Amino acid sequence: MHLRLITVKNGWLEFADPVKQWKILVTHYGGLGGLAIIGIIFAAIIPCIGLFFCCCRCAGHCGARSQPFDKKYDHCRKVFLNILLIGVSTIILFGVVCAFVTNEYMQEGIENLPSRAKTNLKDVELYLTTTKKQISTLLTTNYNELEITLNNILQASGKIVTEELAAYSHAVSLTNLNEIVSGLDTIRQDLRMIDKLTRDLRTNASQLDIVVRGVKKNLLETLTGCKNHECQQVLHDYKINQMSIQVDFDKLPDVTLALRNITSLMEGNIVSEVSQGRETFLKIQRNIQQAVNETIPVVSASIENAGRSLASASKNITSLIDKINKEITKVYIPHLKIAQDNIEEYSIYRYYFGLGVSSVLLAIFTLLTFGLLCGICGKRPDGFGDDCCNKGTGGRFLMIAVWIIFLLTSILIVITTVLMIIGVMSHRTICEPLQNPKDNHIFELVDELVQVKQLLYPNNLEADINLSWIVTHCHKNETLYNVLKLKYLMELDSLKNFVDRYAISSTIDLEFEK
């Protein structure tokens, strides 16, 4: 329905004919209009009533002449009217308090509006600046550190692969075997020397045993033929009969079999086979290192391309944030400064005006209060030695209050009506849209007037973002990425598969398959 009342055409608001759309106006603004009309009618009638009352008083009626004696039931009527006037005064007192408090709240709100708006803008600017730093750190600084680490790992990958290959293939055993096989010739020569020495030792031992036996035989014959005591003593002390070679050289190990086995191994080309196997393994290691060295530039280029893409996305986002911060610093905050200056210069007049209106109500309440006190507590005037606070004085206070009411109530009603209309319209056009921007006609008009997508994404015609979207998702406390639809600059999901998108893993697999 609202679309039939207010539309946007060529960037300007266009209002529908209220005569043709009176049903919509009555439906949406009938209550407000009715209260305003009633207020205007009262504002027009009260001066007429005051004029009639004045004429009535001038004619000597309406209490213009005092009665010397109370009539019947006057006492009951006075009590009833006093109670009624006390009730009216209480209501006026409530209105006085509300008027003064409302005036103070309005003044405080108006004076603090620019500063609070500036504080909110500063908070937004701080939030955007912090977000920009985090994006730059995440997509640029951290990725550069990751790139350096990956390149270091790639440079060391050949060594890592060969070490892993050596571990899985038990290359240590092959190296040990090669060292053992390399020493077989030396072992064979040592065994041959041991075998020769063993045979020579046995031969020499046999010859020595024959010589010792001959010496033993000669000594026995000589000592036996000698009858001297010394000869017998030598024969007894040195036990010539037991002299012989005690070492059993036959128990020495026979190395012939070991020598034969080693010779057989060496004649079977085992040394060359083991050496060839070791050379083959070393060749595999060299080929792996060469393949890794050829793959490193390709993989590094893919990583660098991914880094450039992330840096470009980071630059786009940060430039958008800088643009928003620039608008806040160069446009909105200076306008708030102008508003602050105007408020400081002119809001005091509104404050004094509200204070004057509240003072009128306070004056009426004060006069009614004094009138009630003098009327209830004072004496009837008798013309001789009257007190200053008698019932006549109370009546004068009440009449002054009545005259002020007749003179100024119309103005107060008009002011109240205007403030009511301004308050209701402000609530409907500002508060309600901000509280519930979704499916709100005011925000639809604002979205048509303020083309947010042209401000944020001027080069993207398919961008779908408006002010109501931003406010709605701010209410949901969503991230800046969702609120500003930064997906038009960079898809977060693409960060998860940048390894596949830039074919880093497939490049590594393909190069190693080669």
C-alpha cells in the first residue's frame, strides 16, 4: 500500500495524490490524524469558552459576585469541588514533571546525538581497520611465511625422500654388506697367511720335538753314567725324564674351510655384484634428487601464483575498507561536526522554549495549589481585619490560573499536537525501520535512493546488496564478510581448495610420475 503513496522516480521522491489514496491514509494514519484534529478543535474551542466566561463574569454572573451567606448544600458542593480540583492539580503536577523531564531528555539526546554518532562511526572505522589488518596478515604476511616454509621443505625434499627410501629399502644393510665385501680380499690374504703360519708352526714344532728328544737322550746317558752327587742332583731337580714339547699344535683352528669359502665367494663375482647394487641405489638417489630439483621451480611457481591471487584478493578487500574509512573520515565526520556546531548554537533556544512551556504548566499548578490552600485553610473575608490568605485570596489565585489556562492552553495544545506528530512520524520513519528493516517500505525507498552497490561494487553490475540487507544482518551479529557481501571480491570457499585450484598437488604428483 505504501508504494502507492510514496515512490522514487529518477532519484526523487514522488508523492501520490492524497485525495485518491484517502483510504490508505485513513488506514495507516487515521488514529494520529484523529488525535491531531481533536487537539486542533480543542485549541479552537477553548478561547471561545474563555471569551464566553469573561463576558459572563462581566455581566455579574459565573461567580463574579460573592454571596454573604452559604446556601443549602454549599458545604457539600465545596468539598466535592475541592476534591475534584485536587485531582486535576495532581494530574497537572504529573504533566509538569513529565514536561520538565522530557525537555531535559530531549536536550541531552539532541546534544549527545552528534558525539554518539561520531563514536559509533569511530567504532566502525576501528572495526574496519582491525579487519583490514587481520586480512592483510592472514592473506599476505602469513601466506608469505607459509611460502618460505614450503620452499625450504621443497629444497630439502630430495634429501628427505632419499633418507626415507634408504630407511624403507634397508640401504644401511646394503652399505654394510658392501663394506664387508670390500674387505673380503684382505680377509682372504690374512687367512692364507694364517694357514701358512699354522703349517710352518706344526712343521717346526715336530722338528723341535725330535731335537728335544735327542737332547733328552744324550742328557740321560751322560747323567746316568756320572756317579757324582751333583749329577744325580741335577737329574733329580730338573726331571730330565719328563722333558718334552707340551704344546699341542694340532688343536690350532683349521682356516682352510673358511679360506675356501671366501675364495669361492670372490670367484663368484660377489664383490662386483654388491658394488653394482650399491651404485644402482646411489643412482636412484641421484635421479630422485634431480627429479625433485626439476619439480621445485614448477611447484614454487604454483605456490607463487596462489600467493599473488590471495594478495590480489586482500588488496581488493582492503581497498574497499579504505574507501569506506575514507568516506567516514572525509564526509560523515565533518558533517557531524557541522551538525554539532548548529546544535550547540540553536538547540539552546529549543531548550528554553521547552522550559517556557513547562514553566507555564508549573505556574498553573502553583496558582491552583495556592488557591486550594487559601480556600481550604483560609477564612471567609468580612471586611474588617482580614488575613492576607483568606478564601478571597484563594479565589483570586484560582481565577488567575483559569485566565492563564484560557489564554495559553490553545498554544500548549498546538505545541503538544505538533510534537506528537513529529514523534510518531519519527518513530515510524526512523525507529521502526531500524528495528525491523526487512520488508519495510521506508527502507525500500532508502534502498532506491541510496545505491549501496554502486558505492561498494561500481564495476559489478550483478552485485545484490542494499542498506536494508546491511542493517538486517548487523542485527543478526554476522561477520563483516557477510554484511558487506565481500564474496563479490573473494570467495572464502576458494581459499580452502587453492591447492587444487592452482594444481600444486597434481603438479608434484605429475612431476614425480615422470
